Amino acid sequence: MAELFTHRVDVRYLEVDQQGVVFNMWYLAYFDDAMTAFLEHGGLLYEDMTAAGYDVQLVHAALDWRGAVGWRDDVRVAVSLARRGRTSFTLDFQVLRGGDAVVDGRVVYVVVATDGSGKMSVPQVLSQALGVQRPLRPLP
Amino acid sequence: MAELFTHRVDVRYLEVDQQGVVFNMWYLAYFDDAMTAFLEHGGLLYEDMTAAGYDVQLVHAALDWRGAVGWRDDVRVAVSLARRGRTSFTLDFQVLRGGDAVVDGRVVYVVVATDGSGKMSVPQVLSQALGVQRPLRPLP
Amino acid sequence: MAELFTHRVDVRYLEVDQQGVVFNMWYLAYFDDAMTAFLEHGGLLYEDMTAAGYDVQLVHAALDWRGAVGWRDDVRVAVSLARRGRTSFTLDFQVLRGGDAVVDGRVVYVVVATDGSGKMSVPQVLSQALGVQRPLRPLP
Amino acid sequence: MAELFTHRVDVRYLEVDQQGVVFNMWYLAYFDDAMTAFLEHGGLLYEDMTAAGYDVQLVHAALDWRGAVGWRDDVRVAVSLARRGRTSFTLDFQVLRGGDAVVDGRVVYVVVATDGSGKMSVPQVLSQALGVQRPLRPLP
């Protein structure tokens, strides 16, 4: 099976809190960056989406921590398509610290028109960029 | 039934992204502040937890967006105990914009000793501060 | 002499870094919020500026730390007009922790048209909102 | 003359505000990362400083904007030693967007003991890591 796509993350000093690890919200920032890189790897630039009149919005996000990452750690985020819907798609994320999976994430995005007219079908070019379905953990 | 506890949030200008609404991760920051205020309302100061040798850590978080909040909106976060476990507890959150619930959140916290010895039972004073169980949506 | 305008800040847990105090950049976030509140106190809503076709942009910022603030501290930011220019104005800030001034700030803003046509004269309504000139420390 | 040291910055989507450019405070985050990379380039790991019982703290920061950076821009931060003091040192920063200098920064750091005993002389190993004095703009 093909290698998972992974995106390198530079943890910033300020992201680490008094517990000595990255504060919980920053993982969503990492997922956001990783999503953009994942689509680009699939041949779609984020700016080409908005230029074509649509954008993606989060409707659901779930995170599970088995561990944490710290400043100066070697951090990568794996991304994979978990589910392809009509107007939405689901990505699975896995935060890797030196190869160990420490945080799991699942995010559901909906495709919306940038003119405010609401949801729309996943465009062909976006669907293609998402690649083959390969959930990193069981789907509900 | 008693009123839900709510905590007022001052949305910062910088939290709003190019889509014109608060970027997704900041809701976890709001939940964090609201959790602290919720415990304090229940009679427990966060600093008294760490002074007593324990702290809380996130092991799971889930968010569902039906809408969004913007800068200068009237924003409050409702907090309620969803489940009380032996070494963990679950809080339900609801982000209210002018009274309308726009984002739902559920966070599972585990109690850990600050000396690094790992998980521990929910201390009595913390359990009391959490109040009565009252999930804001169905439990799994 | 009239009281200085001050704006209350809710320090977020995540803003505190491993050194145990608010990470340096967040003071600029506090200044931003305080500036908006200062203008509103002077009778001008930020959204009325952009609705009227102009906005303000930072061209210079300086900060001096004599101390720091932490989570749960009682924090206020004093704001005062330091200098009124033709297309710009300078605000002085002072971060107060329980009444003690711990961080000084000075920010120069330029007024720009939102249509991209560049700098413009400080509108009368904005000039009025800025109030009387009262630098909190010597001007260069 | 030797090339200036530069550090690549990955601008995050969330750092861009409604004005379409990176919100002002994030430049201080970039400087922080660039400072660490600059010291490492000079042979000193940040963690070796704290392990040796000292750390650096900001006492002054100044920023001047001639332009701005946006998401997906090619951004680098140049760093250079502006002044070497007895207990402090000053770094000059320059934010480069595709080679153009758009933001200037100057930060004064003081060396403090991590045991809380206050300021101390710049250790030899740190002084060496700072390299030759080469201000990027005139000193006061």
C-alpha cells in the first residue's frame, strides 16, 4: 500500500503552555496546514478553490490524545481521506512525534460557495485531489 | 431546572480569519477559559488544583459547527457536566451568539498527578465543583 | 486631570508560555483590543470606520517590559493619544497588573482607504474620538 | 561580507486577519523562532542555555512595517547581532517576502538566571553564538 501523505510541522515556542506541551487548540492549526498541503499534493492549490468560487468549512472535528508534542520535537502530520460525501468529505489526521502517533484527528469539511449561496457538491478537481478513501481508524 | 452556567468570551480581532469568522481552533481556547470559570463557579480555583498536586488534561475533544461567531459578537459559552468517571470527567459546551447556540463541544478530561505519576481518581473537591450531571446532548 | 482610559484584559491560559508569563506577542493583541475600546469610548465604532471606507494599519510598534503579566492576574491596558498627525496617529499604552505598570507600548497607526488607494487624512470623526493629546512618556 | 543568516517561516492560515495580511503580533512569533535558529546556527542550542541555568527575556522590541506578508508567501527572517552588552544583547530582524524586506524588527534581550536570581553576564558560549556585530540599521 502506498505511503501515507505526511506534512512537517514547525512547533512554535509560544504554542507550548505551562504543562510543557503544545496547548490543545494548536493541533487544529496543524491539521489546517496539513489539509492544505494534502490537497496541494493531490494537485489542487487552495487558492485555486477560492478563485473557482468555493471554499471548505469545518462542520465537525474530533481529537484524541494519547500523548503530546513539545517544542523542537520532530513532528509530522499524516493525512488521509476517510470518507467522500456529496457536499462534504472527511479527513483523518495523525500527529507523529518522531514516528510515534500521539494525537488522532478527524475533521469533516463541507464545500460552500464563496458567494454565500451555501453548500455545493464536491467539485471534480477537489474530489480527485482527495485521492483514494483510506480511513486511519474505523468509521461510525 | 437551574440555569446553565455560562461564561462570557471576548472575541479578539486576530481570531477572525479571512473567511470572516473565528478560526476553528479558538473555540478550544474559549472552552478552556470556560472550564476554569465553571470550576471556580463550583468553588474550586484552578490554582488550588495544581497546588494540591493534580491537574487536568484533555484526552478527547469534539466540536460541531452549525454556525460561527465573529468579532464584537455577544458570545457566551455554556458549560455542563456530561459524565463523571473514576479518573476522568466529561464537559459539554455550547457556544452562544446572542442566545443562539452555534457551536457544540464535548471535552473529556483526565485527572493526572503533577508529579508525573499518572492518572488519579477525581478528587472529592473537584467532583463537587463539577456539580450535577446534565449532558447537553445524548451520550454515546 | 481626567482619568486615563483603561480596558480590562482577560489573559488566556494558552497565552502563558514555559517561562510562566504571557508570551511577548500577546501584548500586541491586548493593544489591538484596547485601541478598539478606546475609539469606541471616544464615540467611534471600529465597524463604522470600515463602513465609511477607511481602516487603520500599524506602521510602527514599540514595547518595553519592566515586568510581565500572568494568567488570572488583574490586567488592564491604559490608552492615551500621544501624537496626532495628518495621516497618522500615535497611541501610548500601559499594561497594568493590579495597578502596577509592567509593560509600556507605543503604536503608530496610519489611516488607509479600504479601496486600496492608500493613505488618507485622519477623518474628523476619528480625530475627535482620539481625544486630547496626552503622551504617557516623552516623544522623540 | 558574509551572507546574513535567514530562517524560513511557514505562515499559518490562521495568522492572516480580515485585512488579508498577517496580524501584527505574529511577527514577534517569527522573530522568536528566528532567534532560536540564529543561536543554533552559531552553535548554541536553546535547551543548552536553560540546562546551563540561564535564559533570555525580552526587555524591548520595536517593529516597523513597510509592507506585510500573507499566507503561502515565501517568507524568510534575516537575523543579525546589532549590539553586544554586558547582561544584554540586541538582535536586528528583517522579514523578507520573496527577497523584499517588508518588516524591520529590533529586540533587546537580557540574560537571566533560571533560579530567579536576576540578570547575569552574557555567558561566553552565548556571546560566541551571537557572532560579529552587524546592525541592519543605525543604532541609537
